[in-house]
Amino acid sequence: MKKIRIVIILVALLVVTGCSNEILDTKSLLKPPKISNKYKEIQIILNYIFKDYSLAAPKEGANKEAIYLFDLYDDEKEESIIILKDNE
């Protein structure tokens, strides 16, 4: 009687854990981060204008972004500084 309970518990644990023989493709589980709404309009414009270029972020230094928004002219409007690389 005790052995039957142990077998039933073990079988239940195997069923509940979702073990399967399939090997999951880890690439399908990974997704690139979504661009924030702040940069979405810039990305759409860049995709249209710069088809031969892509965004590039510096690997070293304090600033590691590809797009920076600054008020360069003190007019309370943000201007964009964009770092691009040639796709060739």
C-alpha cells in the first residue's frame, strides 16, 4: 500500500513538472527589447531615410546609447544625436 502511494506520487510529479522529450529552441524564447515610445518616431524616420545604415552603440565610455536627446539650442525642444554605422 505504501509503495503504491509512492509510485502514484512520483508519476504525478512527473506529469505536473511538464517534462517532455522535446528540446526547446532557446532562440525562440529570446526577444530583443522593445524600443521606448520616446524613440519610436526616431526609429521609424531612421528606417525610412537610412536604409543602408543601422544604429550603433559605443562599446566603451560612460555613454553607451545609440540615440541621445538633448536640448542643444535652449529652445525647450530636444534635438537628436544619432550614432550610425554603415551596413557594408
